[in-house]
Amino acid sequence: MNESSPRHPDPFLFAVVFEGGLGLVAVGLGWLLNDPPARRIDWTLQGVGLGVAATVPLALGVWLCMKCSWRPFLHLLEMLDETFVPLFKECAIWKLGCIALFAGFGEEMLFRGVLQVALASPFPPDVGPVIGLLAASLLFGLLHWLTPTYAILAALIGLYLGGLWMATDNLLVPAVVHAVYDFWALIYLVRLRKT
């Protein structure tokens, strides 16, 4: 390596610190609101099993989008191939798993465990949960803005994850879905997909 060339941050370390940081932000906000997101996690094998099973329709839907020849999807894949894939191309599989795990739990604790609840709380109980779900999902999509298509997909995924949390009353389920889905997407994009 040439000593004059700039040193780039390790993408694995950056991703783990960033995603783990989101979990810490969730814990901090939960503490400030006196409503810790961790109390919404029921650590059960049933929750893990439901999460793994609920990953299948999500992964299938996104895989079909990646196989679609619609121009916005093709543009998104080109952008991922040029920017995202090279960053993680050299990561070992266990590192991809760690990134997915931190993302799944960090983001779900923040977006579903804190924000969805907080955004629902000012409204009456008959409409509050739906408003919280929609608002948190929209925010989730906007904060995942790489392209308009990616933001829309992320918002729809946020609706799915938030709906799972509402249906199961266990934050473990969407956290497992998010982690397993992210791991599958990382493996598919970085290792399996032919560009």
C-alpha cells in the first residue's frame, strides 16, 4: 500500500458501530421517555421461529423486485453494484452476519420499539397505532433514501415489520426478520448475484 494513499474506514467496523449506535439511541430515547424498547422483546424460541418464517415472503418479494426489468429497479441495482457491493465484497460471511444482527436489532428497537410507539401516543387508541405505524414506516423509508425506489421499498418493509410487531406484540419477531433478511440480502448481493 502506498503510504500517501488515504486510509479508508473499515466498512464492517463502520456498519457495526453505526447500527449498534442506533440501538444505543433507542435505549437512550426509551430511557428519556420512560419506555424502554427492550421491554417489548420476549426472548422465546417461538418468536425466533415466527421471525424466520416471516422472512420468507419479504425475501421473496424483494428477490422478485431484483429480477424485474422495470427501470427504477435496474437503476437501484446498478447503484448498489457500483457503491454498496464493493464495500462488502471482501467481508467474511460471519462479518456479514454481525452487520445484519446489529442492523436488525438496532433499527427495530429504534423504529418500532421507540418511534412507532412514541408517534402513536398522542392519538386516541383506536387510530394511534395505525398513525404510529404509518409515520414510523415513512420515516424508515426516508432515512433509507439511496434512490426513490429504495426509499419506497424500505417504507413498505417498515410497514411489514411494524405490522408484524403489532400482530405478535413481540419486538423479537421483526428484529429477527430484519436481521435474517439483511443477512440474506448481503449474501445474495455480495456473493451470489451475478452482475
